[in-house]
Amino acid sequence: MTTPPPQPRRRPAWPILILAGIAALFGFGAGLLIATSAGQPAAPISLPAAPVMQFLRENEPAPDFALQTFDGQTVRLSDFKGRPVLINFWASWCPPCKEETPDLIAAYNELKEVNPAFIGIGTQDDTGKLKQFAEQYQVPYLVVEDPLGKVSNQYRVLGLPTTFLIDRDGILRRIINGVVTRNQIITDMRGLAQ
């Protein structure tokens, strides 16, 4: 005599019934809550206004800022009115920043006759690492810290490096996202100096 093949085991229905009961209780409770508050005015709530993300635009005034050098000197953008200004946002951990730094230095050294102001803004980075980076590359221009990223937020920096070119009147003339080159900087800064 052959034994019949085993029948597939049926799962008990009780777990599904329990879940359905819990869902029904929640539905009943929500309905009861709505019914008891019907006719009552909703309590007003106030939410903070969402910040409006306004991007800087070329041909508009560049926002002024005040940041500190490593030795505590305060540097303001407005201190350089009358000179073309290059602002470069960077960080010590940023590979593209490391890639472009020699070009920034070469351009700065070659543009002495134009009397530009180069300001390297180390943003959201450790002071010691920023100092080490500036010393390792022998950065000859001003380096300031933006430890909390307030100025990078003010300038709407979305990635590093980002460079802003500002004319003698404080008007933002060019925004460069990503790596800059020596030739690009020299051409643009000479144009701003005229």
C-alpha cells in the first residue's frame, strides 16, 4: 500500500485576524476622534518660514562678509573695493581643491601688476588641517576660515571648489563651479582690472 503524498500545511488564520482587528480599532479610534472634534475650530499652528534659496547671480553686488585669518585678523570683502577680487571656497580634504591650488598660486604670482585680491576661504574644515594645507602649498594670498559654513551658505556654494570673480566696484562678474586653471584666472582677472 502506498502512502498518500503529504498535504501542504495550511497556515493558521489567527495572525491575519488579529492584524485586521487592530486595524479596525485604529480606524474606529480615528473616526471617534474626528467626530468629537467636529464643529471645533482647528487650533492655529505656526511653522517657521522655509528659507528661500536665492542664488547669487552674475552682475549683482557680491555680499560682504567678515572672516578671520589664522592669526585672528578680520578680513572683509569691502576692504578690497577698488581692486578685482577672486574668492575661492575650498577644503583640505577636497581632491579638486588640491588639484587647482598650484594654478591659483601661479595666477596670483603672475597677476601682480593688476593688484588683485585673492581670498581663499577654507570652509567647514579643521583649522589645523587648513593651516597645514596652506603651508604645504605655500599659499601666498589671504586664507581665511569659514568654520560653520556661514559665508559659503551666503554665497550658495553647493560644491567645492567654487570660485567667484568680483570687479573693482564689488559686482560679481563670474561664478566658476569646479576646478579653475591658471590661464582662465589670468584672462578673467585681467579683464576685470580694466
